[in-house]
Amino acid sequence: MLKIWGRGNSTNVKKALWAAEELSIPYENIPAGGAHGIVASPEYRAINPNSRVPAIEDDGFALWESNTIVRYLAAKYGEARLLIADPAARASAEKWMDWTTSSIAGPFRDVFWNTVRLAPDQQDHAAKAKGLAECSAMFEIADAALASQPYLSGEDFGVGDIPLGCFAYAWFEMPITRPDHPHLFAWYERLRARPAYRKAVMIPLT
Ligand SMILES: N[C@@H](CCC(=O)N[C@@H](CS)C(=O)NCC(=O)O)C(=O)O
């Protein structure tokens, strides 16, 4: 059976869990990382030498990097669900996965840690304000794209929606001041209607 290593409250782990749920793949989730430890052990480092989560093992095949895991699961188990055949349409969808990692993940971490994870007396307000400004500018770009299509993947939900969808949950649920992004919010509401999203992503932030 597919093994997914990683604690379920990690944004990157949620991507793998959500993809498995969407594709109805039977899997075992082994909590790892954070308070669960495990990631520094030689056994885990043989699966992921980065000591990070998520990682998967599938019939003896080990893989790390959350976006790659999502693409792998969709390619192996998707039967054309979640992945588009046409190269241009597929690339248009997948670019949002890489964009989320390169443009959102860093500033988002500053907001998330200084709002949710750290105790109030340890929070860095300047880093949070900078992260909020940078995230807001990036979400503006996604909002503009979603003005003319229901999903980042195009007309239908697909892998392109999964990374940002995981960040969107925390973005909209954290007690922060956000700019009004109506198309982004409408997309988030569409994700919230998906049972797999509710199960894998919409869990308490702490
Ligand atoms: N680029 C990697 C980043 C993985 C990553 O940084 N994961 C974090 C959790 S979101 C982690 O492992 N943190 C250490 C820990 O949880 O112990 C990916 O997308 O898989």
C-alpha cells in the first residue's frame, strides 16, 4: 500500500494527502516531522535525505518533493483525472504548482509562523507585515487568473490547484487582514465543496 510520510498539519504534506484522497488511492499516513520526529533517523533519511516531509513509498519506489509527489500520483493513478493531456494546457496548469513554491511559500511561512505557530512574545511583527504584503501581491496574480477560469488548472479541477489550495486554507482561516480577492475566494469556496479537500486540508491549523 502507498505510504505517505508526514504530519497532517503540514501544508506540503496536505498536498500529497489531498491528491491521494482525490484519486481514491488506499494509503497509510505515517506522522513524521515536527513533534513526531522520525525525519532525522537513518531509515527516514534513506527515503528522504532532506529530513523533510512529505515523502512517499509506493511499491518500493521512494519519492520526495510535494509537487512532484502530486504529479506522480496523478500520473500513476489518475487515469487522466487531475492531469490534462494537451501539453500547453497541462503546462498552464502545472506552472501554478511551481509558482506557489517559488513565490508564495517563503513569505507565507513568515505570516503563518508569526500568526499561528510562534507564541505571541516570540512573533516578529515586521517579518509578518512584509510577508503579508508579499503574499497579497502574489494572491492578486492568482485572483486575476481566476477571473476568467474556474480553476488554476483551467475549466476543471486538477493538479495545478493543489499546492495553492493548501496554502489558501490557512490564508483564509488565519486571523489576518487580507485584501479583497473575490475570484480567489470564489475558487476557495469551490475547493471547500470537495470532500477530499475537507478531509485532507481543512483541519485545525495548530
Ligand atoms: N520543497 C519541499 C519542502 C518540504 C518542507 O519544507 N516540509 C516541512 C513541512 S511543511 C518540513 O519538513 N519541516 C520539518 C518538519 O516538519 O520536521 C516539499 O515541497 O516537499
